[in-house]
Amino acid sequence: MTDKKTTAAAVKNEGEAPAILGTASALDTSGAANVAAANEFSPSGAPRQVTDIDVDHPAVDANPREGTTTNQNKIDFNDPTLTGQEAVEKNLKAQSED
């Protein structure tokens, strides 16, 4: 084992794999994605930002809500101004009103 420091450039040039190198983004040379901020959202709450996805690819679930119920699809936004107890009380009250 050597005592020299290895940079991302050195790894790329020499093919070395140091024990600790840094973040994955530091090694990514593909360039900025430049994805625009979302201005609309799907019913699942996911932002609609990417248009180049092959929805027929086996690794993509084009209909993730299929076979689910109304209650499973409710979006629950966390309120950072509430304590945990307050959030639970608020949610329990809302459920009892449904």
C-alpha cells in the first residue's frame, strides 16, 4: 500500500480504487442535467420533469398506483412546525372526521 493521496483524476488515469475517494457526484463527468423546476405534479405527487423515460422498459412501473385504494393514495405532507405528538393528534382527528 502506498502513502500517496489519490484524486479522482488519478483514479481515472491510473485505474486505482482508493478506500475513500469522495462523493459519487465528484466522479460524475456527464455534465449538468439542467432539469427545469417542476411546475406540475402527477396524482402520485411526483414532479413532472423528465420526458425521456421509456415507460415500456421492464424496470419502469408505468402505473404504480394500479390496484391501490383511495386511502393508500392520500398524500400526507409533513408539517415541520408541529411536534410529533401534535402531528399525530392532527392526523387522528382528520381520520375520525372522514
